[in-house]
Amino acid sequence: MIVKVVVDVPSGQTDRSFDYEVPPHLEKAIERGMRVIVPFGPRKVQGFVVGISDVTDLNKLKPIEDVLDVTPVLTEELLALGDWLTTSALCFKITAYQAMLPAALRAKYKKEIRLVHKERMNELQDDLKALFQYQSVIDWEELTKGHQQRIPQIKKAITSSILEVIYVVKDKVTYKKVKIVEPNNEQDLLAELKTIDNRAAKQKQVIEYFLKNRQPISVKELIERISTTRSTIKALVEKGILIEREIEVSRDPYADRDFKRTTPLTLTTNQQKIIQPIFDSIHQKEHKTFLIHGVTGSGKTEVYLQSIAEVLKEGKEAIVLVPEISLTPQMVQRFKERFGSLVAVLHSALSKGEKYDEWRKIQQGSVKVVVGARSAIFAPFKNIGIIIIDEEHEATYKQDENPRYHARDVAIKRASAYQCPLILGSATPSLESYARAKKGVYHLLSMLERVNDVKLPTVEIIDMREELKSGNRSMFSQLLYKKLSERLARGEQSVLFLNRRGYSTFVMCRECGYVAECPHCDISLTYHHTSRSLKCHYCGHEEGMPQRCSSCNSEHIRFFGSGTQKVEEEITKVLPGARVIRMDVDTTRKKGAHEKLLTAFSEGKADILLGTQMIAKGLDFPNITLVGVLAADSMLNLPDFRASERTFQLLTQVSGRAGRHQLPGEVVIQTYTPEHYSIDLVRNHDFIAFFEKEMITRRMQGYPPYYYVTVIQVSHEEITKVIEVTGKIAEYVKRSLSNQAIVLGPVVASIPRIKNRYRYQCMIKYKNEPTLVKTLKEITENYKREMNKGDLQVSIDMNPYVLM
């Protein structure tokens, strides 16, 4: 028996399958999609079985060492999906397969040194001899950490065959185990109770507990329940009265939460009209992509829930994707309340163990619905009946490192494999999706009114230039200040949105104009007030706040721009009674912080929720009647063709947090460019007018959805090398593609240097280039040797979502 294995060595030469022999005792255990350990050169590596055969072209094969799984971790459909990803995302097969699995299933490699000939130990130098005196195998890290001088000695001993290197594959999988106790038998309990000494009152208490409750209980829970100690239980175990054993339990991140079951709501006439074609697609087992264009508060979530219920009736499974930042407890709660324990949740705030346990529930078929961020699209279901992508326009659905896939493309591929519907939902669909819906590639379903005739909030746009002219230098316009004060007086809640964390965006000297920059990146440092330090948000560099300008020694060094920390400080000055909750990357770092802050806000423990993008979507609180946007144009001036689209989407989304229930909502948007259409059209929540206007700009400039875009970025520590390589690549692309393709560059990237590496790029715009993938693969093949050394990096992104 021969297996074809894709090995965990991500490089061009190894991006294929290798043949291995299966020892007879493992033949019955092997299936396609399983992980195995195989010898590869001098080391042992993890690999995936992608084929089984009884013929090979090779004379001699190495045997596989071990099988890591009882059942395949990759289904036949996921193996095929991995093949497709290698072309569509230009990645190695092993990278595609590993992206589909939780981190706990990715191998960890360990290098160990073993003493081969004990009788030749005297030939070793003294400190090595002492180390191998009592053990024959020592970890490489343990041998060399802080003792670099040993490396030449070890190499010499390996050459002389006294020592040898062994590579061990460590499976990261850990199971959570809990100690439980239970009575041996009832007679022993009764006999012990009669003879027990009065001084052993605690033991007596434990026996009395088990005479009433015969069920096994965890040691921890028993200690808490009857206020006993571990030594009391141990004494009874040693006597044989109780039996102690370990059992495996699933880590449930929501175990301490109580979800009350909800029943489906009665659909409005419009919701019924929208859901019918989805039901038809489910019953007819037909793959269709539906785009639900539904304004905020139009009841899209109820449509999702009832569509899933229909799929579950047919015995099938559902995948629901939500953007990472809107994976709020509210979203999880809605699905858990409707479908209970049938729901698994996957997102980055879970520990490795929790993620692995949630993944195992999916793999074992004990759940039917998965709610998660981008990577949940690879959930190992075997009978998918529907895939839903909420807020489909979000950039977080695009992975910005290898494999650079977009969750929507993977969803289309999986939905077509299972012949089931895919639902894309958004109040502000991406231009590409809406254009496809207009052309009939997707089926457009519109929900342009809120449920129960709740009115969309009124939007007022404030020109901050006029505020300055009238002498208002505060970060709050007079109107926003007045409306915040009114909300405080009425006991209503407000949301303030600013897309910048930190205290101030940069620090500048007013004498000479010097701006404090990161020494490793070409970007200004951000001042953080709590730590009184300057931080780089790209590489993490941190330094103290200077007292004097390092360029001219002046004391006139000041903060410019406002981050969330500064706004929080300002609120407490102008509205002294206001209770503020700030939500940004800095305040939500700790596990569960996101949920705690939102729960506190929902319980009315704060009047104002101040935050960055993470508060712009997914929140539904009845008492929010005011939304204030502090710097609406902060994203408008970014060097990115999607800047206008992102601005419109974000402003519309954050506006939608106001007045979602009985109380009417108001929105105040502060800007220095009120005339720009991406801001002006938010006034009437007019997505269609925005779409038409933006499409004209895209057509004139030759950007998606009229053209596809691929960006090739080159980085190196030497600027001359970067310019030379990018120039050669641009020339090669021009020669290899048709005359219809537009190649721009090489040009310096918008942030020229990050982590001491210079960055240049070139962009390809095209409509149909059959040889493009082949050309791009040849570029990576050509530079792979230099890339393997780690000096040069050439990254290719087909359909990039961020051009920074």
C-alpha cells in the first residue's frame, strides 16, 4: 500500500505529493485527508494523505512513521477545495490545507540530540559529558540556549557519530481533563458511615452527600458544594470508599451563560417575499447566490435564522460568517437562543483549546450550525445546506497573508459543491457584489425599510470649518454638544465614533516642524496617554514622550489630532457627569473584555459608548438615540481606490446604531469635506445614488468592478535591491501579458518602510488574462531561492482589499 503525502515544508520544490510505503499494521488505519508523520530528508515532518495507490515509479520508498488521526481531518470536498485555493490564491498546497484547520492541529517541531555510543562518551568535551551522564536524549534548545559555544562541539560530535540529531513532531492537541469521584458501592458507604470516627466530620459529610447523590461529580465541584478539602476526598479514595478517575471534557466558551430559547418571529410581508426564493433554492437543492440589500434594522437576522431552521429540518448544516469585530455577544446570543447546543462558535478571542473543541464538535457532527469569523468558512461539515455571510462588504473577509483568500469566493465554491444557497447580506454591499447582482450573476433581494415602520435616523452633517470660523476650537461641534447634553438629561444613551485609537495621531515641534517617527517604519508615532509613551501601530516600537524636540531642542513639542483616549478625556471636561465606556484595541485586549464592556453599556452603566470600528456594527440597544461621528473624513484621504466606498459604508453602518426601537434616532456627522458625495449621500441613507456615482469614478479610473487588480509587492532591507527586483518583475509582466493588461509601476508603497524593510510594488489591471496565474507562479519560482533565505520577500495579492 502506497500513500501520496503533501509534506509540511512550504516551498516551491516540495509543492507536490511524495510517495511513502504504509507498514502492514497501519494499512487499515489510513484514509485520504488524514495527518501522518513521515521522514523527509534528515527530519520527520507532518503531512496530509492526498492519495492512496498500489503503484509507484520509485524503486525504494520510505515508510510512514505514524498516523495522527482516527478519522480524516480534511473531507474529500476540503481536499478538492485546497487544490482550487492553490491556483486562486497562489499558495502552496500545504498552506491551503493548514488554513482549514485549527492551530492545535498544526505540527510543532522539536530538535533533540541523542547519544549514540555511550562507550565513546569520553571523547566529548567536559560540559557535554556532564550533561549526557544521566540522560541519552536532550532538547536542542536546552543544550544551546545561552551556550552558543557548544554548537561547534555538538556539530563535531555529530560528524564523529557520537551524537545524532533527531527531529520530533509534537502534536499540539491537548484535551481538557477533569478529575471526578464517585462511590465504589452503597454498602461500603453505609459501613464506613457506621464505623467512622467523630473527629472525621468532613469525611462523614462527603459520605452523606454520596448517599443522597449517586452520580459522579468533579472533585472541584464537590469541594465547592460541601465546603470540604482535597485531602478529605483523597483519604476516602485511599480507603477504597470512593473511586477517582479522569474524564475528558469539552471546553465550552459559553458554558457559564444561560441562553433562553426564542421562537421564530412573525415575518413582515417584505421579509416573507425575501425568504421565499431562498426556501425554493433549499428545497430544489439548487445553488444560487442571493444578495440581500437590507437597511440597518430591516430584519435581515430573522431571515437568516428562519432560513437556517428550514435547512435543519432537511437534516443539513449551516455556516454563518460575521466580521470579527461584529462577533459581538449579541450576534452569538441570537443564534444560541434560537438553536441552543446545535451552535458552535469560532473566533479569535477563543483560546487554542476552546477553538479545537468547537472544531471537533463540528467534525463529529454534534453541532449543525457554526457562527464564526473568516476562517469558519472551512468548517468540516459534510452536508452543508446554506452559507450566510453577514456584512458581506467587510474587508476582514479577505485574508492579508498566505493563503490570501476571500471568504466570499470560498463560500461560492463550497455552496456550489453542495448545491445549496449562499446569502450575502449588507446595508451597504460592496460595489463588486452589487454590480454582479445588477447583471443577474447574483439574485438581488431588497429590504429598504426597517421592521415595524421604525424610521431611519435623521442625519445632520456639520462643516467643522464653519465651527472654527465661529471660534469653536473644541472637538465637539455646538450641535453635537447640545444633543449629547439633551441625552444625558433624558437618561438616553449615545454612541461616539472615531476611527483612531490612542491619544493623539502624531507629535510635532511647533518651532521646526519635526514629527516624531518610528525608527523602523516610515510612519509617525501615536501618543498613548495611559502609558505616557509613543507607539508605532505597525511594528509595535515604543518610546517615552520627549520633553524637548530632538531636532532643534525646543520645548514647543505638541500633540496633533485626536485619538479615542483624548476624546474620552475631553468628554469628562465638557460633560462632567457623563459616564463613558471606551472601546478600542487598547481596552479590549483581555479575553472577554469586549463582552464585559458591551454588557455594562446594555445594563445602563454608561451614558456614552466611545469607540473605533468595532462599535460601528452589530450593536442593537433600544436606548441609543444619538450617534456622533467625530472625524468622518479620516478614511477619505487614504491612498486607496476604495476610500470613498469605505467611508460611505462605515458612516451608514454607524448611523444605523441609532433609533432601532421605539425612540427616534439622530446622527451628527462632523467633517471638513461635507461636499464629498460619500459623506453627503449618508444624509438620506442613499446607497443606490452612491453606487451610481462611485461606479462612474471606477470606470474612468479603471478599477474593480470594471477591472480585476493584482498587486505585486517587493520588500528588502536594501532599497537598491527592492527597486531593481520590482523593475525586473514589472518588465517581465509587461512582456508576458496581452496588450490589454495595464501594468503600473514600479512605485514606492504608500508606507515606504515597515520593520526596517523598504517596500515597492507594481499593479496589474486586467479583464481577462488566461496566462496571468502561470506568469505570477514563474515570478515566485524565479525568486524562491532568495525568498527562502529570508532576505527578499515577493508577495502577490490577486484582488487586494487594502493597498496600504
